[in-house]
Amino acid sequence: MSTTNIFTPFTEEELMPKEEKLEVIKKGKQFSIGIPKETCLNERRTCITPDAVQVLVEHGHELIIEAGAGEGSFFTDLQYSESGAKITNDPKEAFGQDLILKVNPPTEEEIEYMKPNTYLVSALQINLRDKDYFLKLAERKINAIAFEFIVDEYKQLALVRLVGEIAGTVSILYASELLALSNGLMLGGITGVRPAEVVILGAGIVGEFATKAAIGLGASVRVFDNSLSKLRRLHTLVDSRVPTSIIDPKELSKALRRADVVIGALPRLNMTPIVTEEMVAKMKKGSVIIDITIDNGKVIETSELTTMDNPYVIKHGVIHCGLPNLTSRMPRTTTKAISNFFLSYILNYDEEGGFENMLIRKNEMKQSLYMYKGRHTKKVICDRFGLTYHDINLLIF
């Protein structure tokens, strides 16, 4: 049987299957990071410790830190420069980098220092913002990520949880100080002396850590929340040692009249407060209210924003503390916690080849943005401030 030769212009070697060549993502230095000094709310926290700076520099990043940025957390410029950061006296230089890490959102003046397409990562504190803030950011075509929206791979609000753990514990410690100031009571229980009564509104992370701290000091604790599953979870965590209740006005009023300390730990974004002025007026004189989530909506009608210089106001004989940055009272611990988070956050993006690649691949990254190249991408913010909403999934494929 004769074989016919098939003509081909290729050699046998050229016809052999070869491995597919894929694009290799270049790793190494991805962006320069600016750490400006905090200028509002007497802020003492910062986002990065000198130890974290050292790791980031070793991974090829350039860090520009404004002089004095770490002073509030007891980190010196010398410690930062020895770790490999460049110290600058010019805030414009710190704000002129590819990625800006801040605790509080930038002021209108600071927004002017930013380059278009910069990534800004900071808290949002929506209750303290106005429409102009978002319009100014949009004008500069900024990509903005809020602490409050950062979600991890388990769909948890990672940074909110982390800061919430500290806020819950600090709220009880600070309430203990204020209680001693107002009427000389100690929060804990002593043999033969009735323990102080603590009412916690909210059984989330903040409420959980406030409950643990109050129990640890020996106080008598009662927790209210509208979510049965959160109450059940808390009940299990503290071995059923704390009475819990759904928010029923009659039951709540009764508990507030007996309370020495009230901790507000329920975000009330665009919602009415739970504790009315009438309920506060019936509370014991010298009792203490700490509204932790005041920057996300009031839990107590009479609470108002306070500052580190004047941390409380007195209404109806009751001390009201409304610090939006309560964890700034423990700045070094909070800075270390935030820094640990951002170190893994940035290194994780290095592995994936930078922020733009992460935006395309990871849905949770998209959810953390409230602005992409100047377009508003969070519906809750657009509804509140009357801004045009853009679906992030239609902007990034």
C-alpha cells in the first residue's frame, strides 16, 4: 500500500506541541506609600509601625512619612527612618504618593495635594462627612477605600472587627474612670458592696468585648440587641453569665433607670436613636453614657460629638461621651493592631500584582471601595448625600 507524502512547510520539531506561555505578573515594588500626619480630632493613632515599615521596605516599597506622624503613638521619626522610611516635613510630599494610608479622612485642603488615580485608605466616619467631601474627592479622580467597608475572604469586616475589639474594652475602662470622677463609684464588685450596673446596647463585636471587660471587672451587665442570633452568640461566649434582651422600650427604660454605665454599640446609620431624651432624664445623676458608634449614627438621642480635649458633656446630670475615635485613648495598642492588618493587606496585594489586579479578581476588594476614579460606588453614601450612584461591577470587569 503506497503512502502519500503530505506537503507541509513546517518541520517535525515545529509541529510538536509546546507549553503555553502565560503572562507573568511582575512582582517587586508595586507602589510608593505616603503616611501623612493626622491633623484632626486630636488623633494619636497612625497606620504603620516602624517594624511594619521595615518589612515593606524589604519588599521593595518606598515609604514617605510626614515628620511627627508617629508621635501620638510614641514612635519617633528616628525609628521610622532607621526602618527605611523617608521622613518629609512637607505634607504635600506624603499626599503625593500612589497609596495614602490615613486614620482619619483627609481635610479639603489635604485632598488638593493628591494626584489623580491615587488610592486613599482611611476611615470614613460617615456621620462627620458632608457632600463637599465626596465631591472634592471625585474632582481629583481618587480611588477611595474606607476602613468600615474592608471585607476579608470570610466576608467579615476585618478592620471594623479589629478596632471594635479595642473600642469595646476601652469603653469600659474609660467609663470606669468617668464613674469614679462623677460619683466616686468603682465599676467592679467588692465584697459586701453592690457592683455597678452596666447596660450595653449592641451584641456585636464592640458589645462582646465591652461585656467581657465589664464582667472581668466584676460589674453587673445587661445586654440589649434586636438580633436574637447575636444575643445567642454572646450568651454562649460568656457562659450564660449575662442576661440578654431584645430592645423593648419598657424593659430598656427599666434597665436604664438602674444603670450606672450605658455603652452604645449599635451602628444606627440613617436610623433614629434607640434611647430617647426622656429615658436619659430618668437615669441616675452621675451615671455615664458612652456612645461608641456616634460616627455611624447615634444610639442615644442626647449624645453629641466630643473631642479628646473635651471628651464629655453633661446633660440631665448624666455624663455623655461621644468620642468618634475612642481607641485613640490607647494609641500604641491600636496602631500596632491597625499596622498588623495593613502589613498583611499590602503584602497580599503584592502577591496578586497590585490593586488593579485585585479589583478585577476579588469581589471583596470591590466592596471596600466607596469611590473608583472619582465615581461614587457605595449606594448607602449616595442615598444619604444625594450623589449619583455607579455600580462598581459595571466599572470594573
